[in-house]
Amino acid sequence: MTRPLWTRLNLLTRLTLFLVLCLHAALGHDVLPQLLLCSGLLLLLFASGVAGPHARLLLWAHLLGLPATVLLFIAIGYEAARSFSGAVSWGLVEALRYALRIECLLLANLLFIGITAPLEIISLLTRPWIPPGVGTLLSTAVRFLPLSLAEARRIYDIQRCRGLRLRPWAPQSCLPVIVPLFVSQMCRAHDTSVMLVVRRIATITRSPSPSKFGPADLLLLGLALASCIPILL
């Protein structure tokens, strides 16, 4: 069975594309390019199958975050313009810019994590010039987000079986998920620290060397780096 193109790319190519996308999302000012970037990332997210496991969390994050963002920018606009019409006209545009920027960053992170196995990421940190302790610390930080998302999904499924119903207009309804997630992350951090002390930060097992650069890698790297020139100038 042939693997998709994005999983056959070299890890450094995927990492470079991820950083370029984050750069465009963070420094872009025009709404249309940001909207096109967000739409493309959303299509890639569904095409790669990454959106499925996180669809419920993404849905509730948008239902809770987007209305609050719009209201916040409208309130800021009203503070400056002292008129409701001016606040709405300014707040909606600025809220759209901010939401697209955050959306692109979120989708790029989920896409990179979804198509890249943790062992592949750790292989970048297992170099002779990187101390074993630093490599262990960085690899643990890299694994934090996917492990936290999986833990949040597990806690939500358990609480939903107990009758939990999340309501966007009632933030306190999220506490049965947030509190156990916080406690579990503290326990995970404690267990990891104990493991590192017991093992005295043992050397990370060397992973297989990443695949060589192919024509697709060179083409995508060239296009990605060329697209950064107008932003940085």
C-alpha cells in the first residue's frame, strides 16, 4: 500500500514547511492570503485523517473561543470609537484577522503532529552534539501536546458517560474535564521526573536515520523558502 505524499517527505522538509506556515500565519496581514492558508490547512487536515480524532475538541474550542474573541474585539472597538456601529465594523474585521491567525497556527500544529510520529521527531534530537539530558528534555516537551490531547479526549468520554454535557454559555461545565486533566498532567510530570532521576537521564535510544532528500523534498523546500522572502523583506 502506497503511503501518502506527506508521510513520505523527509522529516526536515516537514519541519521546514511547518515553520514556514507558522511564519506566514504569524506575520501575514492581508485577510485573503490568511483565509486561503486556513482553508488549505483545513483541507489537508481532513485529507490526512488528522481531524477525526480531534474533531470534537476542535468543535468545542471554536464554539467557546470564537464568540468570546468577537465580543472582546467589539468591546475594544467600542472603547475607542464610543459608538456601537463603529465598534462592530472595526471589531468584526480585527476579530477575523486574529481568529484566522490563531486558526492557521493551530491547524499547522495539529497537521504536523498528526503526520509525524513521535519517534521521528525524537530522531532529530538524538545527535552526538546534543547532550542526552537536553535531548530527553526536548523529546518529552514534543510529546506533551499529543499526550495531553489524548488524555483530554479520554477524560471527556468518561465524563460524558456520566452525563456531562458541555455548554458554550456556561464555562463551569468544562471543569469536570479541566480539573482531572490538570491533575493527570501533574502526575505525569511527577512520574517523568522520578524516571529521569532513577535512570540518571539515560542516553536516548538511537532511532533509524531519516530518509534521504528526494526531488519532492527539494521542490517543496525551495517553494517554501521563496514564499518567505516577501514576508521578511
